[in-house]
Amino acid sequence: MKDLQLAAAQIGKARHLVAFTGAGISAESGIPTFRGKGGIWDQYDPIILDIDYFKQHADKAWPLIKDMFYNVIDKAQPNPAHRVLAHWEQSGLLRTIITQNIDNLHQKAGNKHVIEFHGNTRDLVCLNCHKTTPVSQADMSQNPVTCPHCGGLLKPDFVFFGEPIPAAAYQKSLKQSLDADVYLIIGTTGIIMPASLLPYEAQKNGATIIEINVSPSNYTDSISDIFLQGKASDILKQLDHLILS
Ligand code: APR
């Protein structure tokens, strides 16, 4: 396919390659995406992740949050798409991943330069004393889960609806997006702001936008220079092969 060859050539000669990933890259690791048939929002009411609802009804929200994320993500392993990106970072081709995902799979695959735009599921943060507790050190059988330091309510350390993006993650993501000369968008609908705005910043600053998705997204007809339609693992394996050969 001509577009694949074009994309491989752009990636192969990139000076500052940045990948921007969404739930689609982890779909093949068995983690459901948010939107679409069988997605998380088909099964759960998004109110559970509203910060005000969580503060008032933590006993109702926590069991569902464990079901949605912790019981699934703990068992999930990186798929070939994550592994190709790890290989590209190790070989000096990929500078940074900006991920909207909270599943830790880029790090599990071996990537070191990962900006977690929406936080992560590794840690819990106390809404009372603000101390952070790794999930591994919390009593996750409690409902709601409480802080081992002060007994306050623990909240997953990812961004809930109604919460701001962590400032450091936001600033680093913006800088990487502005510095990129090639920007690879993988498996995201591009509708959740402000994360969804980052690729536009890259494009305005002159980056070539390459997109991988099983179906068109908000970016496809607006800013994508090359749209590679297919599963993230299939397309990334093919790109890796073309870049190596
Ligand atoms: N390979 C590539 N793309 C895929 C695959 C796959 N195997 N499977 C699904 N996709 C694509 C879908 O076509 C869709 O465009 O992944 C995207 C998943 O979209 P969403 O579920 O909306 O996930 P995302 O865009 O990451 O959501 C953004 O929304 O609720 C919030 O905070 C949450 O970070 C999340 C944000």
C-alpha cells in the first residue's frame, strides 16, 4: 500500500517523532475502548467518574471503578502495537508518547518517555491529606477505599470529569506537540478536550500528521496527512518492517 510506504519514509527520517495514543491502541490487549459498540460507556454511566458524584457517592462509585478498570487493567499485557513503539524509542526513532490511556501498557512494553495526560491507575490519591498511595499498598477490598495514612477517601490518580489536567503533563505535552516534525495519532476519536487539541497544535506548527485507526476520527478529514486504516498492531508491525528494510 502506497500510504504505508509514504508513512514509513516520513517516520524513518523524522527528527522529532511523537506518538499520541488513545484507547484504540490497548483494544487488542483486551481493554475495552470508551466509545463505540461494547465500549465502557455502553456498560457504565459516565457519572461514576464525575468528581462531584464520586465525592458524594464513593461507596457506589468504587465497586464499579474496580470492575471497569482495576480488574481488567491489572491482567492486561502490551500488544504488538505497544511493543513496536517501545522498540522505536529504544532505537532512537521515537522521542515521546503522549497517552490519554491510564493503563500503564506503554511503560510495561518498555517505553520510558511517556506523558500520561489523564493520569494513571497505578496510584491512589487521598482527598483529605493529599498523600499518594500505590495501589499495591492499598487495601483494595475496602469500600470505599481509604487512605492508610489518615483514613480519608482515596481516589484513583487519574483525571475525573470536572478535574483539571495535571499541569506538568499538560505543559510537557504541549511542548512535545509543538516540537514534533512527525506526529503519529493512534486509536483515538479526538473528541475529548483538551487532549484532542494537541494534534492541531502539532499540525499548525508544521508537523506531518500520520493517523492509525480502524475507522475515521475527527482528525481524518481535518488534519491527517496520511490515514492508515486498520488495527494499530497490524499497521505498526507493517511500518516497523518497512522502516527496517
Ligand atoms: N486499532 C486502532 N484503533 C482502534 C482499534 C484498534 N485495534 N480499536 C478501536 N480503535 C479506535 C476507534 O475507532 C476509536 O477511534 O480507537 C478509538 C477509541 O476511541 P475512544 O473510546 O473514544 O477512546 P479515546 O479517544 O482514547 O478517548 C479519549 O475519553 O472518556 C475519555 O478519558 C477518557 O482518555 C479517554 C478519552
